[in-house]
Amino acid sequence: MGVVVGRRAAIMRYTLISDARACPWPRSTGCDAVVCTSPDTPPPRTAPPSFMNKLQQLAKPSYRPSTEDILNVRDPTRTIETLDFQYHKAKFRVIDVGGQRMERPKWNLTGDITAVIFVCALTEYNQVLREDVKQNRLKESLNLFDIACNRRYPDKPIILFLNKADLFRQKIEQTDLSVCFPNYKGGCNYDPALAYIKQKFLNIRKDKGKEIYMYETTATDSSNMEKIIVAMMDIVQKQNLEQSGFN
């Protein structure tokens, strides 16, 4: 069974200084770490605390990344990547395609698939695209979801990951969702804000009978794969029943 992963490049790239002693600010100033970027690399929007809190450890020649470190690394998908794996007797193929505007034409190369995994970062409601500073990132995700749900894969179920839920919970306390959606009246509260975003995605679905498996996720949570497997097994079982004449 095949599944295509579509995601937009909501990804930050960091270049850490190689020697923690080179920090130009003394610790008494409150500077815990410094992120140095090359001239052609935009500065990060937020510091990654998982790395910033152990910069000196990262600078040691003997450093070896932990599983958590690897999960915290972000890198945009710039080509079609395929992963094959087996869960019990079921064989899966995950096809990862980029969601950036320049990567979307490659969606036509994925071939026949069983379902779509769509990943959206909840925290991007007050951020803009790198390729278009006039376009809000969350609104762009909704536009992209429309393309995937109603045009490119209209007959395929979708597994929707509303990602970075932990960071969204922190951010919504400071920044109201109304900066993105003026009609939102739930204030700086996690539950109504999350419900509002969920409904925005559900409203896009033209075929109200189309299956959408929706999960709030954390990017570094390794159990996300379990959610995918559970949803895929359910999808395949339903498809097998339909093919057998049982609806």
C-alpha cells in the first residue's frame, strides 16, 4: 500500500557556532547561546531550545546525536523520497513530497496511492511564507489542503497531522488567533483556537463523506508513526470491505 506525504516547508535551518567559547555575549547578559547564520541563510524565527540548552555539548568533537537530537532536526523535502517498511504482515510505502510551491508539480509523479498524509504546523498562524511574504503560512496550508483534498486526490482518504501542538499551546497564550482569522472570537485559549482551525480544514472538504483522520501531534513524538499505521489499517480494511460489496 502506498501513502503520499505532503507538507509545506515550515522548516528552520540552523548553523551552530563550532566553539561555544566564541559566544560574543557574556552569560550574565542572559545570552545562553548564539545562532550564527551564513549571509544567504535567513535567521531563525525562534531559537530551538533543545539545541540551545546544550550548545557546549554539541561543540565537543566527541558529540554523538541522540535519538531526540535527530528528531529535532528539520530539513525541507526537496525531492521525492520513498520509505518502505513492514508492520507485522502488512507492507507500507511512504512517499514524501515537498509542499513548497516549486515542489508541487512533482505530486503528479507519485503514482497510485492509498491515502494522503498532510502535515500542517499549528504555530504558523502569524507567520508568512519565505517565497511570498504577503501570504500567511496557515492560510497557505489551507489552500494547499484544498488542492490535495478536492483536486489532486479527491478519492483518497487523508490523514491530517496538526503538528507542533505543544508549541501552539504556549504561543496561543501570547498571540490571539484573530491575527490570522479576524472572525475568531475564542481569545487566547488553546481548545477553542484548535477547534476553530480543525473546522477550517473540515469546511474545505467538498465531499462531506470523504474520510479525514485528524490528529494533534508533536514533531518529535515517535508515536506519530503508530497513528499513521492505525489509520492506514482502518483505511485498507474499509477499502477491502467496499471491494467485497460490504459498505
